[in-house]
Amino acid sequence: MNKDHEPRIVAFLCKWCSSAGSDMAGVSRLEYPPNVIPITVMCSGSVSPIYILSAFNLGADGVLVSGCHPGDCHYIKGNMYARRRMALLKELLPYLGLEPERFQMSWVSAAEGVKFTQIIKDFVAQLKPLGPQTYLRRSL
Amino acid sequence: MVKISDVRQEAKRLLEKGKVRGVVGYVPGTRGGWAIPYLIQEAERAEQLVWDPTCVHNLALFVVEEKKEQAKQKEPDKRPLAVMVKGCDSRAINVLLQEKFINREEVVLLGVSCENSGVVDRRKITHLLHGQQAGEIRFGDNGNIVVVVNSERRIFDPQEVLADRCLECQYNFPVVFDYFYGEKIKKTPPAPYAQVEKLESFSLEKRRQFWEEEMARCLRCYACRSVCPMCYCAECVVDPISFAVEPTTTAEEKAKKIKWIEKSPLLSENFVYHLVRAIHLAGRCVDCGECERVCPEGISIRLLNKKLEREALRLFNYVAGTDSQAPSLLSTFQETDPEDFIW
Amino acid sequence: MEKILKKSDLGKWVGKLSAFDCYAPTKENDHWEFNQVTYLDSLPEDYTQVNVPLKKVVLPNREVLFNFEDNRNGGPHIQEVLPEEKEVVVFGVRGCDARGVALLSKIFSESSPDIYFERRKNQLYVVGLSCYPLPGDNCFCLSVGGGPFSTQGMDILLSDIGRKYFVEVLTPKGEKLVELGWEFFAEPNDQDRQDRLRREKKAQEMFNLEIHEAEKKAGVLHHLFEDKIWKTESFRCLKCGICTYLCPTCHCFDIADELASPVPLQGKRVRVWDTCQFPDFTMHSSGHNPRPDKSSRLRQRIMHKFLYFVETYGEIMCTGCGRCVSKCPVGIDIVNILNRVESHEG
Amino acid sequence: MRKKIGVFVCHCGINIAGTVDVKTVAKELSQYPGIEYAVDYVYMCSDPGQNMIIEKIMEKKLDGVVVACCSPNLHESTFRRAAQSAGLNPFECEIANIREQCSWVHKDKEKATEKAIKITEGVVEKIRWNERLQPIKVPVTKRALIIGGGIAGIQTALDLANSDIEVVLVEKNPSIGGHMIQLSETFPTLDCSQCILTPKMVEVSKHPKVKLYTYSEVQEVSGYVGNFQAKILQKPRYVDPDKCTLCDECSQVCPVVVPNEFDLGLTGRKAVYIPFPQAIPATYTLDIEACPGVLPIACGKCWDVCEPKAINFDMQPEVIEEKVGAVVVATGYDLYDKKNMAEYGYGKYPDVLDGLQFERLLSASGPTRGKILRPSDHMEPKEIVFIQCAGSRDPELHNKYCSRICCMYTAKHAKLYKHHVHDGQAYVFYIDIRAGGKGYEEFVNRSMEEEGVLYLRGKVSKVFEENGKLVVWGVDTLAGQDIEIRADMVVLAMAIRPSSGAEKLAKLLKVAQDSDGFFAEAHPKLRPVESLTAGVFLAGVAQAPKDIPDTVSQAGGAAIKVVSILSQPELLHSPLVARVNKSLCTGCGMCVEVCPFSAISLHEDKAEVNEVLCEGCGTCAATCLRAAIEVKNLTHLQIYDMLGVYLGGLR
């Protein structure tokens, strides 16, 4: 296993909480590893499971979906639907043999720059020992 | 016991009175004693209807197909379609109702009970008969299956010959119907998720190995998709071109068709295809098991569906196809939905 | 050239073929497939027929045609990819499958040679196994120009005559294989020849499925384009690809560009199996679909095999393997359909 | 045609350039397919920076601009304005956030630069598919519907009417005035409630911009912000207000007596009645439930005596449709139901009263003309016990919340009691005293100190009658001893609950309620008068318990929120809304189920988006099994292409 592997992570961040929370991490000059590329979406409720499958298919080593805490959703309840969908995916992927650590969901509010930073650090740390994700990754 | 003569009589009456535009049911096939789905449009043909353990097909599919067919007609026949439904077929009908793909008035449901038994698995029968052809396969007493081989009558225990899906089924009688034939005998399968649990008990590495072997065989013939009554989308995520093309569609719009999954049966693409398929069926799959039956490569497709079926039950207390009025699994939520997996 | 190979010598002979990749039928779950083997002591007694026919060796379900790359600086760059140079021996090929490859050659070799097919076919050595007893209930090769002991498309045909194989060496390629293990081959005697013949005769009597006067079907089908049989028979069709993907002669394909990376653009152009049974197969860019429904697609499959191909190449494009009958999930039966069109022709 | 895209990379001084090699970002992007121009600059948001963008758009004929800079929350609008001034559509400009999400959080310059390039490339891919969109213009009906004619509704109506906005004010009772008109005096200044409210009631009824519907209820509200249609059911009052001269002849001959709601059952009224003398509209109402029959044959005495012939038995319920641009919910409260308070003998003993009943006793216009007399025997109570938090702050048995006004009105009650009964003794059982308003603390202190009201910290366990006295068993938790008071009267500071029709109204307006049943505000701190439904606002106790000053302030707040919508010639709504691909839609309605804004409906078996209601969250897009609905400018394709770039280079 390649211990030096730098995992490539895609993070789907909802605009109002988690993306704002990552901005907060920036404003607070908190440091975290540069392995994550954020994709800001309007709401975690808009993240289709196929985005996640496709990210793995295109070579992501980890995928993070982050939304507002329950009750704080800018769109009232989009995150509640996301929670259901992601719960199923979280169950399904390891059932097929994908390491459960590779897919993660989190709640990060606009104020939680520190939490966002910690999540990225933890996520990167748990992905590193797994090495590259080749299971669902397309190799032509 | 289902008296097939009653079903035939009702089918005949419906056709004679012009109450339905056709009856979708089972008739004897051409090779051996295996039934095939058939659209009966002439009253006299109703006599051909059969009901035996070879009636494996989920006829809800043909409700979908016929609906699409009618939509293409300039002058669609607005009369309902009568269809023979087993327990799983009827639950599929419920999902179609729930998703408003059909209206209740569009179908006349001739519900048949699986007689405390179920349908047979052709592979199991072939194996047991060592390649001999079964002349006739019918329901016996106490859920037993009677197989006639070279005019010799053999009786099999359901455990030996029934399809796995039937051995794990809790709804072996229709839950929605207009006519009901046979008896409602509630079965309680001892371990409906035993196979899922067995796979779960494997190590991650072993599970991966198992699925790699399964997925590597996939030819992408899409029989699993085509046979599924829930896969009625106009355009599928694996279709390389868009079906939503009108004469006015511009080249740029056509270019917007996303190729989420490559057409090649590469291992990775097969995985994503089957994952997407499973996720799309979450809370919708009624475990009629047709996908697995039709797979020419014998891929354990049900194990995927069954996993999500169990999670829907375990996490959200949801069972597909039992209530056509309730919201779908993924278009609703509870405040108390589990979130211990979330950071 | 006719030879005799003791069954116990099969493994020794195969041991001499180390320069080749050897394939033989192996059992996966409950069905047979050709898989690569490192040794082959015997051909399995219970072997019937492989699931995916021999065509997958010459027309794999994914053939890379070339690599492409759009370099930021250098512009587009294309690199041809040809099949690996590797000679392949496939053992246990049934007559129907071997004939399938022979029929495919008419398309891919004769009229306008396809380099990928050509190379794969040239590298392929077919060691057939005659059918006694018949591998399946749905075999009907006899009615479409083949037979249980057909040799068309084979380099060698092995016929089980008890403890030994009756070996017919049919081509120089076959001779080359025998040459490599010449010490294991003996000359057959009359008894051997009789045994083989007796079995062939017996096998021919075992068919319980036939297309009546298959060669005349073209003439019949010619008038049946608008027949309602297509509609009634296709009602239950699922529009899946089983019948065609598992057919030894169906060869339709799609060309697709597969991307390894969108930016910079990099990928492969591939040829993948496609089938006339998929609704998108004939879909035009305009959205118009000349074969818009299941009935027109079922008709196409049968017409192509028993009319159009006959018109172009003078042969039926069906080898009677029976897979489309056995494997169809809804019991669509090409034999039954063809026999019925005869009956209501008048 | 492929867009000509320009990329502008900001140094942000050293904020970005310190960690990200901006020159390399610009250079890499300049070689990216389809990029017409890429440049870096020290401060893109400065005037010279913006001017450079404008010039390059025109010079290079760009039709897409990506600015790689700080978070879009900061300067997206700046750069979109700049792009717009160069003739682009605002959606042809997008921000790549390489500061907050990159330079500020990383130290490794090489990796940060690589990430900044990826982020920017992704946004380039996104903008390729961006559509030119215009804000959705929504016409506005310059009228507001106010539901509830208490102080909250009246104040909102007046503030709006005085801002030249037409108001439709709907009150379900025969008169406006709400609970405030029932009160005697108001804390902390003890001015007479009726004296300060009636001028407002008159003003609202006479205001040319106010259309008043009393004895009416809102039945149905359809439409959306700026364009609601309301159906209002006007109940027949069988008395023509224009003809009624308030002579009271009808009431005198009416043979039926029923409890008077205005006095909370402390008095009776006739079937034909005026709720209170200052009622507005000033007219009698015939209570059809109580009346023996509108047929003259059944009774008809009132009709006989009515000289101006104001009584009309033929009146029918009427449904009136009103078009409005905004709705204010000011439905106030009801007292917590009697049946829930059996332990205090409420509803059982006539001398156990609730706060509002006590107000009526105190009121000069009340049943006792302002004298405090026991309902049972009309004697003056010499010992009186006030029990606070009756039904409030009790999550186990009753309501978990604080009803907020009870501490103050109990202090007022005790004080006023002492004003009337100088030799009487008042006790107050309390949990805490919450007197947070201006002058409130002083008010409570005066009650205790000047009036000698005995405040006992503790709960009352039981009230029962014994020998004509009400025995109050309680505990003084400060002294740590059980207390028994033999009182003549007990007054319960009953919890206040959302008005009985609140749930129905919430459904009809598609407005959320909180767990206590009060209408939910859009944000507890920053948007306290807005509901989550665009164009529906909240005022008064309907939103949460509050006193009169807070209610009046909130009413004013709601009014200005309404004005801010209705003062515009048309509303502009973000065009980033969902769109349905009808050829893929199968009409399953799952998007309809999940849409938090009820913006999607099914028409002829296809989903249809009301673009004005849609907020563009995209929950529908992830729910749809057929990819038949997606949000403009953040489509599946755009996400897919971004993923492709971010993860690209599978080499």
C-alpha cells in the first residue's frame, strides 16, 4: 500500500452552511490539507447519488457531502432528504467492497470553520492508508 | 387452490363484454412445460390461460409496456388492461400506482395466490432432473411442487425447487386486486435476509472479490433493466444517446447528454451500472427477482436489491409496494432518521 | 487427415502447446464458459455448451481501435492499437460456434477485411468437439446446414469414441497443432471410423427441434414484412440483448469514444457489442427511429438471419445453437416462429 | 459554439499571491482549451481591476468571464455588475474561490497553486454551459391581506394604509379589537386599554385604504408572493350595519340568553347582540347558533321591533375574492384550555378565574362595572391568590414555553386588586419573575413593596373548595415549607396558545408552525417577522407570546417588510430555478413531494415549476429518478464536467 498517496477528494458543500463554513475556515486562516476540491451546490439535498458514484468512477479516492445541521437548512428540509439518500449509499458501498471510509457525510454550519477543518484533516488521514481507490475507478 | 377455470371465465367475460382491451396472462410456451406471458385479445383464447409454478414473469412489466405503447397510438384504446398478478406483481403495480405511472382504473387485476408456495427456479429444476425435460410442473399440496417427467410424477419439497425470491417472500398473495383467486396464506420466511447477512459477514476483501467475480461477467445485455417493471424511464443513465429528442432539439442540446457510464463492459462501468440500478430501485424494488432470473450470466443481482430492501426496512421502516398512497422512500423523511454515520 | 488420440494423452498434447494461450470450457456457477487454462487433462464429461459463444474471441465485446490525446501543445494525437499478438487455441468448440466464426468471416474478412477481426481470427486455432449426445434440448443445427459433427470453421475436430478421440485434422493450422505433439497421435482403424460414423448417425437422430425447410424461409419471409406475427410474438419481448449477444453470428457493434480524462482530452476509441434489439440501435440523430417498436426489431433479427444474409451471402446466418431459444427470458422461440410463418404462408 | 472565456486571477495583495502562484494559474489557464485570455492582477475588485475586465470583455469579445478571487459571497455581485456593464449577462460571469477555499487554508505553495488551477478550470467548465438568464419579473398587486383584527393586525393595517398600500383586514369575530379590547389597564403605565385602542380601531375602520371584513374567515389562499388570491368567507350577521341604529330594541326583546364571550362567560348576552359598546363595525349581530330560528314563525321578535328594518333573515354566507400581494398573519392567541387545568379547580369553582376574566372584573365596562366581586356570591374577596405559569413552563404536563406576559399582568392584577380592595391580601405564586421590558422591573417591585403583595416562590399543587373558601395548597420553596391559603378568589395566569384556527391557516398558507404551534419565523434572529413562505409575514402572538409593545413593534416591522415588497413596480426573482424536461418526466410527483416551497405541481401528468416560488435548492433534481428536472446553471452536466476536470488525468 502506498503510504505516500495523496488522496483526491471531492467535497459537495451546500452553499449556505458548509461552503460558508469552509469560507469561515479560510477567514480564520485555519490550515488543512489541499487534497479536497470543493463543489458548491445549493443544498445537500441536491446531491444525487450518481454524483458520488461518478466521482469514484472518475477516480476520486474519497467523497464528502456536507450540509446544514438538521433544522438549519436554508431550504427547510433539503438536508433531511440528503440524509436518507446518503444513509443508503453509505450502507451500499461497503457492501460491495468499497472501504466505508471513502464516503462521508457531515453537517457543517456557516460558523463551524474549525469543524470543517477538522473534518478535512480526519478524512484525509483516514484515506491515506487506504491508498488509491481503484475499485470503481475507470481504467480503460 | 386457484381454479384456473375461474380466471379463464372472468378473462373471457371481460373480453366478451369489451370491458378490457386485453388480458395479460400466462399461456403455455413452446419448449417444455414453461409458461410465457401473453396478451390475449380474443375471448376464445382465454381458455389458454394457465397458472402453475412456471409462471415466473412479473406481468406488471407488460402493464408498463402496454401503457407506453398506447401513448404512441393516435387513437389509444382507453379501456383498461386486465392482468394476472401474483403477490410480487401486485406490489409492483402498487409502486406504479404510487408513482402515478398508471391509474387504478387503467388495470383490472386478476389476483392469483401463490398457494403457499411460489414459482420454481428453472436452474434448480434442471439440476434436479439431470437435464431431463419436465413435461408439466404444477402446484401440489402443502406448498409442494409436482413435476411430471416422462409421465412419471415426482413431488419436490418447495425448498428444493422454488426460486430463492419465493422462499424469502412474505407476500405470496396479491395485495391489490380486483378479483382474487385462491387462498391468502401468510408465509413468514424464516430468514429473508440470510444471504445478505452472510455476505455482510465476509471481510471487506472477500466481499470485494465476490462482487468483482460477479460484475466481471456482466455482458451489459440490460436484461435486468429491461425486465424490471420499475425501470420505465424514457431514457436510462446508461443509454449512450438521448431518447428525449424532438425534431426541434438542437445539436447543442443533444451534446448535453451525459455519458455517466461507458458502454463497454469494463469492470468499473459494470459496477457503476449495477450500483445506479440498485440505488434507483431503493424503496421501489418489490423483489420479484426477475432481474436475477433473466441474467444470462447468473449474476447475483438480487443480493444488491435485497440489501437496500433490508436497509429501507431497518433504517426507515419502509416496505415497497404495500401502500400506493404513501410517499416513496426517498421523497419523504422522518425527523428521527438515523444520522450516526454523519460527522 | 484422420488420427486417434487417447483421452489420457490429451493433457500431454496440450502440454506441448505452451506457445499458445489455451482456452477450454470451464464451469462457472451452473454454466460453461471458455476460460484460459494452463493445463487440460480432459474435456469435461458433463460439458454441454458454453454460454458466450466463440465469437467473443474474434469479436470481443470491447475492441480498442486506437488511443487519442489532445495535447495542449501538440494538438491531437492518434495511436493505432491492434490486438495483442498471441496465438490462441480453443478446445471443445461445438460445431455451431465454429460455424458462427466461419459465417462472421464472410462479413469481416471477405468483403472488406477488418484488421482487428483478421488478426484475431488468424491467431485462433479451433479444436472442435463433436456433439454426441446433443448438448441441449434446443439444438437445431441440422436444419440450418450444420450438424453435430460439422467441421466448418474448425482446424481440428475431436470426436469422443469411448476412451479415445477420433481426430480430424482439417487445416494446416490443425496440422501444426498435431505436429507439436505428434507422438501422441495414432492412425485410426476401421473400427474407429465406424464408431465415429455410428455416433454421428445416432446424434442426427436425437434432434427434437427443427426448422422445416429452413433454406426456403427466405422466400417466405420476403412476403411477411407486414405480418402480424411480429406483433403477437414480440409482445413479451423485453428488448434486452440476450438473444443477440449470445448468438454465434450476431455481430452488430457500436463505436464509442471512452475518456480517460476530459482535460487534457485523452481516451480510446472502442468497438463494443450492440444489438438491433436495443431501442436506441437505429435511433437517428433527429430523434426519428425507423425501427420504433419491439415487433420491428424482432422482425429484423429473424429477417437478417433468414432473408437478408441469405440474399447477400447465400447462407443462413444461424447455426442452430439454440441459445436464443434457451436463454430468452420470455420464451421467444425462433424455431417456432419460423415454422409458423410457413404454415400461414398459404 | 464554444464560448470565448476570459480568466482573471486576483492576487488579493498577498492574500492569494502569498500562497498561490497566480502567474502560473494565469499561464496554465491561458493554455486551457477554449480560453481566449487569462491574466493576473493585484486587486481585481479595485476600479482598475474591474475596468480591465470590462475592457478585455469588449476587446476580446468574451462571452464568459471567470474571476479567480475570494469567496463569491463577497464579490460575485461586483464582478457580475462589471461584466454586465460590458454587455454580458450576469450569469456569464462566475467566481472561482481560490482564497477562502485555497490560499488561506494551505501553506504548500505548489499544491495550493495546483488546487487553484483545478478550481478555476472547474468553474471554466461550469460556465461553458451557463445560460444567459434574466431575473424573473413578477407583477405585484399592491394590496395586503391581514388576517386577524387585534392590536397586531390593526397596527399593521394602519402602518400599511398610511404608506398608501391598500389593506384587506379580516377578523373572524363580529368586531375588531382582539384580546386587547377586553383588557382593563395595561402594564407598566396602567393606562386604560380601551382608551388607547379604540382610536386605532376607529381609524382603521374609517381609513380609505382599509377594507374591513369582520365576522369573516380566510378560506383559501392561492398564488405566490406579489400575486395571492384569497377567498374570504363572510358569515351572515342578519343585521344590516348600515341600517342598524344601535337602539338595542332587538336585544331587549330577544328571549335567548347565552354566555357572553367578551366577558368570558361572566355575563350573558342575547342571541342578537353587540359584543361591546365600542364594537367596530358598530352594529348588532344575530348569533344564528343561539337564535331559535330565523323564520319569523319560530320567533322573529327582533324583526318585529326593529324600526329601521335592519334585521334581515335572508342574509347568506358570501365568499369574496381578493387579490393581494402579501399576507400578514396576526391571528393572536387563545387561552390554554380550561379542561387541562383541573388541578386548580378551573372550570369547576366559579371563583377560580383566568387572567382575562379578572381583566373583565377590573374593567369599568365589565360585568361588575369595575368592582372586584366574586362571581359566586358577589362578595368582595379579601384573600386572593394569583398563580403564575398555569400551564406554562411545564414540559411534562403542559406547555414547555414561557407565556411571557403573565408575570407582568399578574403584578398588574395584584396591584389593581389592592387599589380596589384596600384591606385585601394578595398572594402570588411564581417560579421566576420575568420582567425584562422597559419599566417592568420597577413595576413589579412597586407591586411588592408599595402594595404589599406577598410573592411566594413555588408551585401550587391543588385548589379545592371547603366551607365557602378556596383552599390553596402550595409550597414556598424559599422558606422550604408547605403553605395553605384559604382564599376567596384564585386567579390563574393561564398559558397562551396559538389561536384555535392557527393550524388550519398554516396549512392553507403553506406556512410552517413551530413545535408549539406558533407560526415559524424564517430566522429566529435575523428574519423574525417573515415566514419561510415568500410574501407571508407574521405579527404579534401568532409568532410567539409577546406583550403589547412588542406586538406593536413587530406589526410595524411586518408592515415595512410588506412595503419593501409592494413598493416595487415588479418583483425580481432569481432565475436559478428548476426546469422540467417534459419528455423525460413521467409525472411520478416525487419532486412535488420533496419541494420545500410547494413550487412544483403536476399538470397533465408532467411536473411544472412555478418559477416564482422555486428557490432553486435542487432537492427535486436529486430526487428525480429520471433526471427530468434540474436547476438552471447547476445542471447534472455541469457537475459532471466539473468532476471530470477535478479528477481528470486518470493517466
